[in-house]
Amino acid sequence: MTNTIQIDHRQCVRCGQCVRICPSQSFTHQGHNDPPTLTPHAGDVCIQCGHCVVGCAGEAITVNQWRPEVCQTVPMESLPRFEHISTLARMRRSTRYFEDKPLEVAKLESLLDIVRWAPSARNLQPIRWIVIQSREKIVELGNLVVEVMRKHEQYTRQVEAWDAGNDMILRGAPSLVIAVTGPDAIFPEVDSAIAVETLDLCAAAMRLGSCWAGYFMRSAQTDTAIQSWLGLKKSETVQAALFLGYPATAPYKRIPFRKELEIKWIS
């Protein structure tokens, strides 16, 4: 896709910011005080990341329909400090006991709206989302997952628990959010992991419970019955999934221990 990039030189303050921040090197200038110009293939290599539009000090750049005046201004006064993010990352826990209560669609929509800003390779934003918002459907899906797990001896304990009415597979969650990618994604596993963990941390900030759906993810990547149930195309793959709901346990009051990092510094 060829993108339309325009520079309004009447608005340009010649700061050179667009030249420095464009990852595709779509802008150039002769000298630091000269106005920028577009490189010959700027429209073809542009990845629509928006750096130039939101970073331009003079509000002089438009990419396709995106203009500076339609972009939200960063509310600097509400940016969390490092210690806030640090606390959120350290206190976030996997929730495996959920209240028997549906999660409001509005909250799920708010969370999924945020992940539009999660970084992805070449800004392709390749993820399609499937949201299961029914405990009955999640149990139906769980039965398919268990049938896959029955074929593997290492899952005997989990299968026996499921048969006894103890859900170690889907944890009684009221919602399951699934990240799916097609063949156009460059780094689908990485893009999906970043997006789902963004969702995960934002859910923690909303005081919701979440847990990565590992058993489901592994089964869905290989089993055609699950893929058909989800309505996937043959070219699509489940990359990541997260349970969401209201935790049925009291909030944790302490941050758990973690082993020290192994770091090799190279200078």
C-alpha cells in the first residue's frame, strides 16, 4: 500500500524531528536548518506508525487521513511514575479462581481498545481477536481441549481432575480472549505476546483477574477440531489467550520473592 505523506512547509518549524524519528527514513533534509523533504519511496516504505505526525513540533505533517489536530494530546499530568508501574508489574498475579459473574462487555472493549497501541513488527497490527463471553461456550471449548490432552500421558492429572468436575484447564473463567494471526504477520508470536501482556497488565490495573490459557493455547495450535470450533481459516493460528474475570480470592497483600537475575554486562 502506498501512503500519502504531506508536509505543510508553512507550518514547519525546521526542527528536523521528522528526519530523526522516522523508522523508515521517509524524510530527509540538506542541513539542520533546512525544511524536510520526502525521500523518493517515502509512501511505499511508510509503516503508518504515526511518529512524524505526533512528533512534529509545527504540526506540519499529515499521513493519509491522520492529521495532528485529530490526534489526542498526551495528558502528561496523568502519566504514571516508574514506582507505580513497578508496583503494578510486581503485584500482578495469575488468577485461577473467578467469581461466577460475567465480565461486562464495556470493560472488555476498553481493554481491547488499549492493545491497538501495543507495538508490532513493522506496525502491521496483525492480530485478530476472538472473545468468548459465555461460561457455557468456554466449557464446551474445554471439552475439546481435554480430548487433545487425553492423548498425552503428562496431562493425566489435569484430565482426571476435569472428569471429576475440577476445572484445571479453563479455571471457571467467564471470559476468554484469544489472539489469532494470519500469514502476513512477521513475528506473530512476539506481536501476540506483547499485545496480550499489555491486556494482562491493564486488566490488573482495572482490578480484574487474568491468567494465560496455556493448555488451551497448546491444544488450539495443533487440533483441527478446536480450530474449526473457533472458525479459524486454514492460514490462521492461535498465538496467545488470556482468561479474564473477577477474582474470587482476596487481594494479595505482599509481593512474592523472585530469583536474582543473571546479567552479563558488555561495555
